[in-house]
Amino acid sequence: MPIKKHLLSLAKTKYSRHKSQSKFRNIDFLFTFEEWYQWWLSYGIDKNIDQKWSGGNRPCMCRIGDRGPYEISNVYFALDNENIKDCHKNGKANPQGSKSKIKFRYGNEYFTRNDFLTKYPYLKEYELRFYKLESYDENNKKESLKLKKQWEKIPYELWWETDIGCFPTLKDAADFHGLKYSNLQGKFERAIEGYKKGKKIPLPYKKIKIKRIGSLEQYIQKNSRYIDPYLI
């Protein structure tokens, strides 16, 4: 004798599918079956009937701002094409949510699509192609290493930095603090040579510091052919 199907078996199947998809996307699903089924009925859609929808006219249960769980107070009714527009507007265009594979990077940081657009909302959708992980290749890295060698050969331009501000010469800094330039000159020259060799040498006067104008990172970003260069 064949087993009789539950009167709402199709609706229960669709409910279970929706719940499983939410779990896969790492989104909480707080609807009971009765709440979920009645919600759809309130919009004239019986989930126990197998209906076919064409194009972007498929009805959707959407979360407000594409954030938070699926629950009665956090969802609204919309058609599929409206839902897609809202997803892009909210920076949540990745249908796999936070469990999607990491496919984008910016500098030395790696992101999912959603996290990338959340952290850098000023980047337009079409610009994402520059930040695909696959485009971060060996040529990008080689160019940055080449620029590093160039940067190391550039004569050092130094600021003389104090708590008050930066000065173009040591004499300016010394005069401002009422110090005798001739007493500091030789000591600072030895400190500068050590600084250029990457050694940390104590400065003779703690209030005056030496600082290179422009970092390696800034030089690479300015001179690289890549919109998102490899940062050493």
C-alpha cells in the first residue's frame, strides 16, 4: 500500500531547502514552517503549489539591508530583479555570503567579495577585476622587487623631525631649538650613515629625529604599472 504524502509535503520541501541554503550562506533562519508558509500566503503565493516564474519576476523573501537573520521582523517581499539591485546597493552581491572562497586581495590583505566591498565601498563593481586573486601574479611581484632596488639607490632625502614639526635641514632644526649646529653636525652625520645601512644608532639629541621622505610602499604604489601593486 503506497504511503500517503503529507498535504503540505511540497511546501515542507521548499521550506527545508530555504533553511539549508541559509545555513550554507552562514545566515540564521528563525522561521518555523508555519510562520514561513503563512508569510508567503499573505502575499498570495502558495508554496505547496509548484509554480514556474520567468526572468526576474520570481518572488523573493529578502532581508532588510541584506543583514541579520531570516525572521518575520527582518524580511520583506520583492521580485528577483529588485532583490538583485538591493544586493548590489548593499554591497552583498555574492550569493554565497561569507562562506564564499577568497577571490580578491588588496595589497597584502585577502577578502571575500562581500568583505572587500564593505571595507572599500568607494571601489566600483567594474573595478573589482583589477583585484582578482589570479591577477596578483609573479610579474606583479617581480616589478615591485625591481622598484625596491631602484628605491634603494635613490639618494636619501631626509626631514629633520621634532615635536614641533619637520625642517628641511639640521641647521634649521638646531636653530629652532637654540642648539649649536656645529656641535651636532658630526654626530648626526654618523647617525645618518647608520640609518642608511639599516642600523639603529642613538641620535645625539633626542628631540631631533631623522626621517626619510617617502616610504618604499609609497614609491612602489606611485611607479608600478599595476593598479594594486605587490607591497613588499
